Amino acid sequence: MSAKVGVRVESVGLLTGWGHGPGALPIDARVAAQGRAVLPLARSSLSGERFRRVTRECLLGVDAVTAMLAEAGLDREAIRGDGTALLFVTAGAYGASNAGFLGAHGGTLHFPYTAPSAVPAEVTIELGLTGAYVILLGGAPATIEALRQAAVLLARGRCQRALVLVVETFEECQALWRRARWTLPVPLVEAAACALLVAGETPAVYRPVAAPEALETAADTRAGRTLAAAPLVALALARAAGASAARLSGCWRGRRAGIELATAGHVGPGAER
């Protein structure tokens, strides 16, 4: 990555089972969950013939980008075209469509929606994105890798802006996640989040880390388990606090990674409790 080209997080759209934005997060997710194993996201309001057979996670992906645009005060034209890269990450949002397809018995769900590529595909179609395109599967370290790759694309002039999009859903696969409860303490909180990265003055610093950064702990405490979405929850919290930089970290199946990014801190109504 060129030392002369940095990166800045310009906006973060965050939707969770707690509500819209970091201001909706409780102080302690475990206490607020009151024993609930899964906190689902509200159903998307998107409608129309094109969305009639689209899966819930695809709709939530579009909603997350829309939330990011609203937070940044941008319209869809600002990201349309080949100047916008899209990097999609999930640990298991494709699980619901797989389960739905296998159990449909002649239902209307199309086989292509069982692929992890279904979510970013619908997002690119709806928003007219034709730039660089990356899909990563895994937990929080995969999202940190996506942030790193976004910074590389910006530094090399491969894009003018990059969207890092994460969707995690659990409600339809509760039984599967329940069997893994020894590694994933409740509550599991569904999340759809999108970060907008643009060129800036400060290079991203990607590195292995031995222990959780403070933002990782804060995201886990306040949001609950959001898997790949956790670094973007942390970014949203950093921006809400008006931070000029965010030191992110995450762990998944024994692998831990970290990155430091400049962020255009934003304090809006209800950002912090």
C-alpha cells in the first residue's frame, strides 16, 4: 500500500436487533436480552416485484447501505457506477436461505439464493454498483481483512470509494447456533452494517493483535454477539463518540486480527446513552 495514500471511514450505517444506529444499543446486551437467545432484525420495508423472491438477508444488505447513505447525507447516485468497490463479509447469513431451500418442498426460493454471493449481488443490482467486488466468509477477522483490502483498493486507485458490507442473521437457524452455544454465548444479535471508506491522509495499519482492543470489548458488551458485524459495530461506536481514529480487533476460531483506521467522527442525536 502506498504510504502517500491513506483511508478514512466516512460513514457507518448500522442496523441491529436492538434498533437503528449505535444509540439503540443497550449498556449491557446480556442484561437487556433477558434470556433471549436471538434478537432478530426488523423485517425490511423494501417491496415490489423485483424483491418478491429475494431473501431476508438480501433485503437487509440493501437496507444497511441505505442507512449508511442516510448517515452520510448522500443519495444513491453518489455511489453508483464503477468507482465504488463492494466488499461483503458474513459468517453465516447464507445459512437461512440454505435451510429455507432444503426445507421448501417445492417452494419459491431459487437455488442461487443459497450462495453467499446472493446478498452482494442484490445490493449491486439495486444500487447500480459496477466496481471491484470481493466476498469474504468468516467472523470479525474477515471483516478486518475486508477493511484492509478496501484500503489497498483505494491506495492503488482501483476505486474512488469502498463499501464494506456485513449481514448476519440467526433467527431461521437458531437450532444450529444453539448447538454451538459453548463458543457463542447468548445473545446472538442479528446485524446489517455498511461502512463507507474514502481516500484520506492517514494510512490504515493492519496487524495481528494478542488481546481485544477496547472497542472490540465495547461492541461485544453493548451489542452482543454479532460475529462478522462486530468491527463495524465498533466503528459506529467510535464515530458516535467523535473519535478521530478507531483501533479495531476481532477473533474467530482462534484467529485474531486488528486494524487502525482514521474516522470522521460524528455525533448525532441519540448517538450515545
